[in-house]
Amino acid sequence: MAIITLTTDFGLKDHYVGAVKGAILKQLPDVTIADISHQIEKFNIQDAAFILKEAYSNFPEKTVHIIGLLTERQNTGGYVAVEHKGHFFISADNGIYSLLFDEFPEKVIEIPADSIINLSFPVRDIFVKTACLLANGIDIKSLGKPKENLLQRLPFRATSMGNIIRGSVVFVDSYGNVITNIDRILFDQVGKKLPFVIELARSNQIDKISQEYNSVPEGEILALFNASGQLEIAMRNGKVSSMLNLKLNDSITIRFQ
């Protein structure tokens, strides 16, 4: 069964999502279309990469993922189809793959667009056609010429020095939970089960790792490693991002004693 997912910053008010889905169904009436998100912050590649990275591996292999943001051709390196870890991705060459993957994708093909007169809606007019071909089983190499380079965006990575880990906020979800780029592996390597404090804004500190959100009293701030192994700061039945004014790229420090 063919599956095509959509990740965009289109929102749900306008006609864009419906137009894309209609164009897909016109070519592949039996395809399954899955919405990963259409509420990405406008033009925010970092948000899109985080959300798609957390979601795509849960789909079956051969799923085709359309990424619809920052698609203006004059501001990108063109359009590409990518195959990586058994999945296909279609997007503008806008730097998202350097945030989505830890390595260069296995296959990258440049999608020709010179014959298309109107490029104001490439997600519908270019990405959909390419996605349907891939969903039908066409070899990705037949779509165009291989592309050796992709635009890069430097990802924010946690670092350590001595008994200190310095990381940053990489995502704030709709519950106001703050997800960092500090993972359990780095935490265990540096910490070696020593006591610690997680230093937050407004002189707040956390000195233990909780196992679940309801392991503290209502309104209390907690830290836990989420299902992806990333350190997350949350508040039981509250929005820690609002209370502590934590935003994307804000610093998070852990000191082991």
C-alpha cells in the first residue's frame, strides 16, 4: 500500500493542503495520505526537521514524505528527491537534510523543473508528481541527475567539558514542554551517576530525572528523557516554556558534582 506524508507550514485555514491532497488523489486514488503536521511555524526549517525526524521512522519503509516549506526556487538549491534509510523525501534543497539526518543521504536526485512555467506552487505542481512516481515504485535514479552537494544548516549540538554539559532548546511543543539537544547517552557518559543540577532560567534548578510527567505534584517543574531519549523540561499540568520564558535555542546547562 502506497503511503505519502505531508509536512508543511501551510496551516489549515487556506486551500493549500486540500489542493495538494486532491492532486495526489487524482494521480493515485488508492494512496494513503498521512498528515505529519501543517502547523510548522512559517519558514522554520528547524521546527520542520525536528517534527519530521520524530515521526518518519514510525512509518513503513518506502513511505514518501513531502516537505512543503521554503520552496521558493530562487532562494534554494533547486528541488530534490532523497532516499535514506528506506524512506523517500521530496523538498527544496534548503538545508533541511543537514538537520534531519546525522549523515549525508544515501541517494539525492535533482528534480528538473525547467519545463514548468509557473513555479508559485511547487509542492502541488512538482513534489506531488514526483511523490506519486516514487509511491508507484519507480527507481529514484530515473527522476533526474544525482546531486553531490546539498545546502547545509549547522545543527545545534550539545557539548561537554569536564563535569558540565551545555545544550540548547531545539523544540517547544504545544503543551509548552521544552525539548533539548541533550540526550541520555551524553548525560550518562559525563554524569557517571553523580549528583547534578539542571540550570534553567529565573534561577530555577532541577536535581533529579523523573520517569513520567505525573511523578511530581501539579505545577512542579520536572526533567525526563522522552521517548526519543532527549532531555525534556516540563511542568505537570502547565506550560514550563511560558513560566520560564524558554524559547528555541535558549541555553540549558547541567553541572555534575
